[in-house]
Amino acid sequence: QVHLVESGGGLVQPGGSLRLSCAASGSIFRVISMGWYRQAPGSERELVATINAGGATNYADSVKGRSTISRDNAMNTVYLQMNSLKPEDTAVYYCNAYIYSDYTNWDSYWGQGTQVTVSS
């Protein structure tokens, strides 16, 4: 089984910065992609940023220019650096990964989420 563990969430003031981390462990043969999603109260879960094994990234328009997604060399850990945080960034942030457990089997996995609250 694959496990994703997020960390780095917390309370920050508007304009502040935060770095989220997600560590993948377990039965991992190859990581296809990893990313961050968020869900605010009363809202649908939305994509924040993704990065694939080749390093290509995608960002939601709402965070483009303020956020950077990155990975370690093995792509077992993904980071989300968020700057110039706004109250509307308040949400539970979830790590997601598409992972091959062996040569023929792949699946999507989710972490438990980490709360980010942006408030004065």
C-alpha cells in the first residue's frame, strides 16, 4: 500500500508564505505524477499544482505566479511553496499521486490533508 503524508500547514497572515511537503512511501515502483489539491469550506476540491516525472508543471490560475511545486530526485517527496498568501487560499490541502506499484498496476492515492488558514 502507498501512503502519502502531508505536513507544513498552519495559520499564516495574509501576504505570508508557507511550504507544504508530501512524502510518499510504501509499494512504489514508479511515480507518474504528484500534485496538490485543495478544498475550501463550501467549495469543490480543485487542482492547485501538479508535477510529472519529467518535471513538467501545471498551476491553477488562482495560484500561478505565487506558488511553486517541486520534487526531490526520486519524486518521493513533493513540495508546494506558497507566497503572498490570501484569505481565499484557506483550505485543506491534499497531496495526490499517480503511482505504479509494479510494472502493470497503477493507481491514484490521496493524503489525509493539511489545513492552511490565512487570516489576520
